[in-house]
Amino acid sequence: MHLSGPSRSRSSSSSASSSSLRRHRLSIAEELLREEEEEEQASRTAKLSVWTPTGQLSTMTSTLVETVSINYEDFNDSFLTCGTCLCQYDAIDHTPKLLPCSHTVCRSCLERIIEAQTTDTGTFRCPICRETITIPRGGVASFPPSFIVNQLLDLFAQQRRDIIPKCSSHGQQELLFCETCDTVFCTLCTGGEHNGRGASEHTVIPFSIAIKRMSEILLYKAHLCIRNLNTACDNVGAETHKLEHTYERTIDAVNRSFQDLIGLLDKRRQEVLQMVKKVHDEKKRVLQEQLDIIQAEKEQVQSECQGLQYQIEVRNITKKISDLNEKLDTTTTLSEPRENAFIKYDYKHNSAYKDFVNTLNNFGKVKVSTTFPSLSTATIECATTFLKSTVTVSTVDYHGNPRTSGCDPITAELRNNRGESQQTQIKDKENGTYEVTFTPQAAGQHTLSIKIFDRPIKESPFSICVSDHNNPIMKIGSRGCQNLQFTQPVGVAIDQEDTMYVLDTGNSRIKILSPEGEFIRHLGPVGLENQSGTGIAMTPNNTVAVVNWRTKHVTEMDAEGTIVKKFTNEEFLEPISLTVNSRGEYIVTDNGAGKLFLFDTSGNLIRKIGSKGNKAGEFNLISAVAVNKADEILVADNRLQKFGKDGRFLHELDSGMNSPKGQYSGLTVDRHGNILALRSEKGRSYVQVFNASERLLFTIDSHDDKLKRPSGLAATQDFKVVVVDLGNDCIKKFRYK
């Protein structure tokens, strides 16, 4: 609010005297009530008669006193406001009128009550007590004024003139406040710039009311600040308590880890001690055995020599001497220990000690984080059912600087529109960002709550719109013959590096595109003559094979366009599409013959499969053929049928379609065994996605860029499918996982 100099000082003096004004107004109200009480004092006086000791009647007068406590803030609403319209009494429209029932109602309300009566009875009911009141001859104006209310208005008006700030230039002019311009002004000073109260372009109120409003706003804002500070205090206190708990838990973890390490060291020490003891015991055993031998020899010598001094037979003595000579040689060999006492412990014989020291120095790490959750953000995009969606969380510190390391305890909770929890995965990129991935199973609004340290990040929880519509992530081409233009494209094949080979039939060529859609080169027109190439497939040798329905030839060429192989068969009538299995065998579909032809790697016919018809194992307008990892054959017409690699019919796939009027126009099996099929019916074309167990998962509808006569498709390694859109002369790439 902007104040001029005089107005500012006057306002300050007004604020300074607010407390004395309140006491003064309260004393006025109490004095008026006291006057009313004095008028009724006679009726509140009772005379009590008692007998004195002398027997005379004595009269004592006792005055009954009532005390009334009035809330000053409610005084104006209770006494100076009309109880019907709740407008403050004044001397114009809301003149206070005293009714015979002693209630006071403003003149405006009385006039409205009388005008609202449907019949002229000359009476009306008091809006407060419902007593019937007779309308005087002069009408509402003839009701007497409420003198007590007028007296209160006069007193308050007199007091109001004393406290409301006045203009410094015009002493009797009340200051006003414009809420639109946020300005205090005097109508005389501004020359009518603010065109009175209630003007359409300005909201003007008395300055005293503005001060009261601002005081209330100030108190309210102060209350909000205090509440926020209390909440902040509680949050910081809780985080401090959590810090202490985390500290104690971390200390326990450190002690446990080092206790485990000490346990491992002690275990190794015991193992080494056992090794020393084992060596010691083995050495001691050998030496003890040698001592036992020595002792036995010693006892034997002593036993044999006992009594020899008394021997007189020279022959015996000579024999004993000869035996002892032999013993001398034996004892000489026993004089040297057969084992030694050498045992030495060495712990620096290799790099184990050094490695252990280095490992010990790197053992244990204290992870901390400076992430500030309420400033961290998440990139949210619309999601599609059955496709993996990724939300990237970027963390920053308290100062808004991006974090460059990970390890934050981040949690993510996803719920669908029914409140059911959905599975999420979190990947730490270790550079301050995290990826939250999920695969929604149903369309609708989902809520994703992301927290770090159990505190929500900025704008969490997030609302994510999940749609059933799957639109292309890439679109290439238009009608024409330039490098990135097509004329009647009908098929596509993808090699092991995800390079795309698009069969551009109208231009009698194959267009080779990089995985990013950049043009590489053209192949043809050999094998694609007469704008008649209708089928294309990759071989295990990473070459490309095409079939021409006019020339009835199958042509295989490498990525440079060199012809590798070319063959035909006399039974071909209208060969349309082909595929090549893991053994390099060619499977060609022929709509004219209504069957499949299986050829070996040299183009020699092995067998024929099926015939025309609508029964199981028969075909009606074949559109595509593919093989799975087991070389089992999948054939599409208005159904999807599966045959063994020997050509035996196995079963029909459940396509989830109740109506048989649709027609398939493309079929492929990706490297993970998933089956993708193009289907058109009732002006609607879409891609069906089956898992490796042949269960239909979902469809791709290309809602915002609808497919028109799609005619071929192929899958990449990263779960993307390229669809040839013949009606729009382009190719489109979609995600399907």
C-alpha cells in the first residue's frame, strides 16, 4: 500500500490510539446501558420489613444490581445493525424504525415486507417476533424512530470523526483507499480521479476499513507463517531423529562388517596355526621313530655284550667283535637326524600381504548424499498400454546444482485410476539421474509418487495419462522415386544389424535404409522387373531373397546387388511371398496354386504343403508366411495357421477375432519368438502382437497416423516393428515393448 506523507503520519497516530479508542467506546456503551437500568431501578428496589429489638417496624432498602458484560467487537453488529438485512443503520435508506413490539427494523426492510404482501390487509408481521403490526396511516415513514439506536449512531459518528485519518489539506475530508490502485487518497485532492465508491473501474472503501482488513490479513498471514514454521520444525526434528537412528544403525553395520572381517582373519590364523602344528607333528614323528630305533639298537648292544668279559672262547669273542663292527656302521647312519627342526612362517612370499593391505584400506565406504528432494525433478511423458515407459529423475542439491553421483534411496509408487498398485523398477545411472520404468496394463489416469529420503520430489505425485493408442516413432517416405520416396512399397526385411531392406515395387528396386532411416543404396532392377516384386526375406547368410510374381523367379542377392542364386518352378502360378528358415530352405507361397512350396538351398523342390480351401490346413488367399526359431511355419490368409517343419498341420492360432471377415497382410517372428501380424477389417488396420506362447497380448492401432493398406512388416532386435504402409507410400516404425 502506498501512502503519502501526511496520510502516513495520520495513520500512525490512529494506530497508536487504537487501544484508548476501544476503552472509550466501551465506556460509552456501558453508560447507555446504565441509563436504561436507572429507569427501571424503581421496579428493581424491594423494601424489607424487620422487627427491631424495641418492637418497632424498621424499613431497610436493598438495591438489586445487574452487571452486563459486552464484547466490544460484537457491539456494532448487535446494536447498530438491522437484524433483517444485516446492514448498518444510517440516516438514509436504513433509518432505524421502532415497532410497537419494541423491535427495531430499518426502513428499507419494512418497505420491502409491505410491498411483498399479496393482499392489502393494513397489517404485517414483525420479521423478528412475528407479532402482527398495524401499518399507520402515513405508512412506514410514520413509525417512530429508534431514539436509542440514533443516539448510539451519533455517539459513534462523533467518536469516528476523532479517529479516522483526515486529509492534511482538507481537515474535514475522510481519507479513502482504492483496492484496485493500492492507494490512499482524498476525493478533493484527486479531483474525482477515483469516481466514488463502488465505481466499476475502482474498488474504493474507507481507509479505516482497509486498515482493519489489512490487520486481519496480517494476522492471518502471520498465523500461516507460524503454522509453516511449526511444520518445518517438526520435519527438521523428525529428520534429526531419523539421522540419529540411521547413525546408530550405520555404526552397527560397520561393527558387524569388521567383526566379520576379524572372524575371517581369526579363521585364517587358525588355519595357518594348524598348518604349523601339522608340520611340527610330522617332523616330531619322524625324529621320534629314529629315537626309538636308536634306543632299540642300544638295548640290543647292551644285551649282547653283557657277560662278554667272562667269555673265554676266542671264537665267540671274535664273532661278537665282527657283529659290533657291523653295528658301528649302522649306528653311524643313525647319528644324523632323519628330519630337521626348521619351521619358518613367511607372509611376504607373494603379493597377498600387499593386496590385503590395499583391500583393507578400501574396505568399507560411507555413502552420503546432498540431494534436496523438493528441488529434484522428473521428466514425465504420456504412456502407452503394454509398452515400457521410462520416467527420468534428475537430482540436485540444496543450491540447485546437479548431482553427479548416485546411491540415493529413491522409491516410486504407481497406482492406476482404481487405486491398484502397479510394479515399477528403479535403475541408478550413477550420475545423479535415475530411471523409473513401468509397463501399464490398462488405459486411464495413473498416479506416480516419487520420493527420496521418504520426501516427495518437486511436483510429486505426478499424473500420467496412459493411452491405448500406439503411434509411430518414425515415419519415412512419400510417393515418388527419390532416395527417401516410395511408389507402392509392399514388403520389408531387416538384417542382423537392423538395416532395413524395403521392397519398392512401383520403382522396381529395393531401398536400403540404416536403422535411423538414412538412405544407403538401391538394389535392382534385376529380380524386380516389371514392377512385380511382391515378397522379400533375409537368409541366414544375411543376403536378401525376393520373389517376382510375373517372372515367377526367386532371386537371392547380397547387399551390393550381386546375384547369388536364381531359380523357378514349373508349378508356380502366382508366387506372392517367401521366407527362409534356419537351414537356408526357401518357403514360397503361391496364391494361384493355393499351396506352399518348400525348396532346398539349391532351389530343388522338397515338398508341397496344403491346398485351396477353408478347412484346417487349407488356404484362402495367402498373404504372408514366416518361420519361428524351431523352423515351424506360420501362414496368414484370413487366419493364422501353424505347420511343423515337415509340413504337417499343427493348429490355428487364436487371433481373438470373432469376425472372419478380416484379412491378414503381413507376418513376422522376431528374434525372441514374439509373433507380429498385420490385419485389416472394416476400414481399420492394425498390428497384432503375440508372445512366444502364441497368446495375443495387444494391438498397435497407429491412431493419430492411421495405417492404410499395410502390406508387410519386420521386427528389429530392440522390440521395434517396421510396417510398410502401401496406401501412404511410406514405412512406419513402432515400439511394441
